[in-house]
Amino acid sequence: MKGLGAKTYRLGIIVGQTFGGAACLGGLVLILLGLSGQIEWILQAGGLNSRLANASPGALFAVIGLVILWRYKPIIRDDFSVRPGGQSSTLRRSLEELERISNVEESWRSKGDDIHYSGSK
């Protein structure tokens, strides 16, 4: 996403997450404070049926908050591109370096010399 579309998407996610979180936390606070009342919620849409009977207002706010949070969850995409050569320049340089080291090792072995490394860690 680029330009204005990305900014609008980000703003929508932030607003949705803020309202959803506020509704969920508000519902939990109402539950903890013991606000009583009865709400009956019956939702039927297509093949989806939902019923929340004799619920406190806090539970209803918490459920609505969770639905809003679920709806406005961010979508993360990994976009990458491959160059026509098939490899990135860093990978190509690393492979060239390995090939150069391998060629040096082979030339030493062909002379009959052993390769020894005495380095300190």
C-alpha cells in the first residue's frame, strides 16, 4: 500500500482498535463495578445466529468491543521482489566470495599444502 491509501488504512486501524479497546475495557469496568441490568440480544444474519440473554450491559459492551477489535485487526503483508537475475546483490557477492575462497583452497590442495588456521577468538 502506498500513498494516501496506506495512511487511510493505518488511520482506520488505529481508530477501530481504539474504539474496540475502549468498548472492551469499558465493558470489563462495568462488570467489575457490578452494574446490573438485563439486556437480551438476538442477532440473525444469513446463516449466523447469536443470542445473548440476560446479560449485563458490561458484558454486551465487552462483546461488542471484541467484535470491533477482531474486525479492525491489522493485516501484515510481506512484499518482496526478485531481480531478473534471480538473486540480490548481497547474496551474489557472498556467493562470489565463497567461490573465490573455494578456488584458493583448491589451488593450495593441488600443491600438496595443508591449510591451517591459527587464529584467536
